[in-house]
Amino acid sequence: MSDHPQAVPGASSYARLAARRLGWLSAGALVLAASAIADILTGPAFLSIDQVLTALFAPSEVDQTTAVIVRQIRLPMTLMAMLVGIALGIAGVAMQTILGNPLASPYTLGFSAAAGFGAALAIVTGLSLPFLPWMTIPVAAFVAASGAAVLVYGFAHRKGMTPDVMVLAGIATLFLFQSLQSMVQYLASPEVLQAIVFWLFGSLLKANWDNVPITATIVVFCTALLVPDAWRLTALRLGDTRAASLGVEVERLRVKVFVLVALLTAGSVAFVGTIGFVGLVAPHIARMLVGEDQRFLMPMSALTGACIMTGASILSKMISPGSVIPIGIVTAVIGVPFLFGLILRLKGGRP
């Protein structure tokens, strides 16, 4: 009998698969770093890469104007784009997993529409928080998005939290808050209407060092709670029955993930406005690269979402030199063709 341990069948092929997945994650991180630098480089004021890098890492060695442009204006916008992309990427892949629906996302289930309604209502009524007036619109958007989550959960809970019921409740919520948005816009004066529409388009222009840490805290908190459930979410892709046979408490997992997705969505759109399609597109791109294993799919979707957002931010500044196109318009232009392509790839109701 040989003294050497026998190789486990399939171990080498799994090692190659894991290495390939880690390679894609590394490539995604490099692309994100490059796109983040490119995003800081682009803007109405032309800056060289040397000026940007010096302002980032040695601000005392550049003139004050350059330092302010890079560190106080462009860097917060880039960080916010990355954080929103990460939040929507993770929220999208989690939502598609618990619902088993390739077209599920925070946007298509009404959370973003609810946030838009909350912001529009705050703008048209002129509400203001007593001690933090600049937080009024974000708080209103956050509360409305959370209310939408409670509404969807309430309907789904009465029917056993099944994926079909959650999807239908989400679609109904989407139409409800879109109609409420339209009513608020109809009642608003022309000046107020302009402010509402600009917020609904989605924009990074209001990103600053006051709201970036808030969004970062929400993203880190929710991600830290989702990561331990990676294997359970992977098992859930096999179906409720098989996941339950592996010891997964399916309904409890759905409720937990649903709450965290609602929190991620509300936190990401509260400061930048409605951002569509990132939570839909990013998970599918990530899935094509690394497969269904959530240990790789979740971080890949986060990286993909961040890359989409930083890329859209760059395009928003290049389309019309001297001005910034709302980033929500750019993500929609990117997302709609992808959605059509996904529909064309559907086979028997699944991609």
C-alpha cells in the first residue's frame, strides 16, 4: 500500500476553477482602480494624471485650487459612485438569488421608485429637519424606500414569503410609487418640478464628505451580515426543497436578505437619487464570469456594479463637455440594451 495520500477526485479541476474565479476578481479590482482614477481625471477642469495623483497622495505639493477640485469635489463623487455600485451590485445578486428571478432587482421591485417619491414629497412640501436640514431629502427617500420594503414584506408574509408573491408584490409597489411620483410632479410648481426631476434622474453632484461615510457605513454593515450566508444563498439556487434538505431555513433567510437589500437600496439612492439597472446588470455580468458560487459571485457583482457606476460617471462628464449629465440617465442607456439582450437569451423562462 502506498504511503502517499490519494488525490481527491476533481480536486485539481476545482483548484483551477477557483484560481480562474480569483483571477476574474483580481482583474475586476484592477479595472475598478483604473476607472476610479479615470473618473477623478475627467471633468470640466482639465487636470493631468500627475496633478491628480499628487493631489491625492501629497496635497501640500499642488496648488490649493487643484487640491480642492480633486479632494473636495471629484474624490467624494468617485467614492460615492463606487459605494452605490457596490451596494446595488450586492443587492441585485441577493434579490435575484432569494427570488430565483433573473429580472429581479431593487429597481424593478419598487424600492428606488419609493425613494424617489419620498424625495419628491419632501421637495414639494418644503419639509426640513430641525437640526440637519441638508439631510431632509435623503431621510425622506430612506424612509419611503423602507416603507416600500415593509409593504412588500407584509403582502409576501401573508402568503408564506414565496418568490412569486414577492415579485408580484414588488411590481405592484413599483407601479404604486411611480403613480404617486407622477401625482406629486403634477401638483408641483415649475420651479419645484425642476428640482424633483433632477433628483429623480440620479446625480453624484451632491456627494460630499458628509454623506459618503454614511453610505459607506450602511454598505459595510449590510455586507458583513450577508457574507456569512454565502453558502446558504448558493444552496438556495438549487431550489427551496434542496436548500431545506441541506439545513437552510429558507423563509428566515429570505426575510433577512430582503431586509438587508432594502437597507442597501435605501442607503445608496438616498443621496444620489434614482439609479436604475445597475442592480440588474451587474449580477448577470458577474455570473457569466464566476458562476453561481456566492463566495465569488457576491464580490464580483459588487466590483462589477462599482465599475459600471464609475464608467457611467466618466461618460456623464464626457458626453457634454463643460457639464455633467445625470448619471441615472447614463445607467439607463447602458442597462436597457442589456435587458433586451437578456430577454433574447431566455430559454424556458431562465437565462
